[in-house]
Amino acid sequence: MLTALLGMSAAYAQGTLDDQLRQPVNREAINQQRDVADQLFRLGDRQAEQADYQSALRAWRQAVELYYEIGDTASMEQVYGKIGSAYAQLGDYTGAETAVRRQLAIARDNQNFSTQIFAWNTLGTLRLQRGGVESAIQSYEEALNIAYSIQNFEGIGLSLSNLGLLAFAQGEYDAAIEYYELAGNYRIRAGNLVGRANTSNNLGDAYLAQGIQGKAIGAYRLALSYGRDSNDVTSQLHAIDGLTDVYSARRDWNQVRTYLDERIALTSNSDNDWFRLVTYKRLGEFYEATGELTLARDQYERAYELARLLEQTNLEVELFNRLLNF
């Protein structure tokens, strides 16, 4: 009797399970969850654009939970990448690394090699921020190996460029130049103008550190051209500053003035206080070098006020000491 009851119970349980499995998936409910998740995703993007990273993190965390519930791992990859970037902006490199590791784990499960390449590069940069030079090298090399294996030109260029940055930071300028020159070839093949501008600027920095001024000028001019074509202000300013440094060393003040005028045009109406601060400081240096001390003092004072506003303590002290000389 007991055996029969157990058998009936098992059969009944199996039948109930089969009935549940045969029930249609509630597509409407899933679509509703996806819509909400997508809205939270976009909300986080808007908040991050306004530098409200804490609010962006709250929106993205809610989004990733909803994507998890509906099994959308591809969207989870994207969200964890954004969460990592937000933590990095807040200076929380531990939180950033945790998020990127989750992104990397999902990308491995999904066999998404492109995401793996960029996640490894991000991990390398985060590890470098925390002083982990060797682990950063390993991360960049892992990214490079994956990129080579699938001939992802953008990934190869980025990984080589990051290895160049690391070599430059360690004072290994010859190695940095080799990495950057090779990276530049792949960036051209990838068609990424901003990436090409960044690598060309970094190459200019390495040439300048080695005292190879002619090649530095060529690299910076190329970067400036790429920056203009892509309308990327940051890379244009990097190139302009590099050219200003080279021509200042040569005491070619006409060229310095030409590039400073271009910097003024890019930053005078900008709402980026840091960009304007550096412009005022460089103008002060130019006027001081050319003997126009009243104009130099005026520019240093403007830079000093912005340094105080932005709480750039070291720069504030430097500018204060310069003003004491007038």
C-alpha cells in the first residue's frame, strides 16, 4: 500500500512538473521587465553624462538585476562595464575592478571575445592605478593575445597603446615608442580616429622625452589633425600642449602664440573649468617668457582662482608661488 501511494505521489508530481513546463512563457511580462531595464540603463547613461555617478550606479544596479531575471546576459555585460567606469570616476578602484571582473566572467560564458579584450584592458588600467605594475602587464598581454587570435585591429591597437603607456611611465621610452608605432598601424586599420589621435599624442610624448623634437612635432601634428577630424577636444588640447612645449623649448614664440590661440578658441567658451585653467596657466607662462609681465600676472591670477575653485591644491601652491615673483 505504501509503495502504491509513493508511486502515485511521484507520478502526480511528475505530471504537475510537465504541466508547468508546457505552459507558455509569459512574453509580455518579460518584455515589460526588459523595457524597465532599458529605461534604467538609459537613465544611468544620462546621469553619468551629468557626472552624477552615484545616481547612475543606482539605476544601473537595478537594470542589471532585471536583466539577470530575464536572462539577458549580453545587456548585463554592457551594464557591468558602465558600473566599472562609474566606480573608477569616483576613485573606487576596488569597486570598479569587481564590476569589470563580473563583466569579464559573463563575456567568457558568452564567448564574447571583443568584450573580453576591452575588459582585460580596463582591468590592466585599474590595476596600474593601484600600483600593480606586473598584474597590469599581464592584463594588457592577455587582451593582446585574444585580440591577435581573432584579428581584432581595434583591440590590438588599444592593447599595444596601453603597453606603451606603461613602458613610458617606467621611463622605458624606446620600448614605449616601439609599442606606439606598432599600435598606430593597427589603429589606422581599425579606422578609429580618436584612438589614432591618442596613440599619436602618446608617441609625441615619448619622442619628446627622448629629445627627438622633429619626430615629436610630426606626431603631435598628426594627432591634432585626427582630433580635428573627429571633433575630439581632449586629443586636440593634448597635441596643442605638446607642440607648445616643443616650440617653447626652441624659443619659437610665433609658433607658440599660434597654438595658444588655437587653445583659447577651444576652451574660452567651454564649461570645463580644468581646460580653461590650463589655458590661463600656459598663457601666463608664455607672457612671462616673452617679458610681458603684467599680462603674465593677470593670467596666473585667473588660473589661481580656478585652481582654488577646483581644489587643485598642488597647482594652487605652484601658482601662488609664481604670483609672489610679480
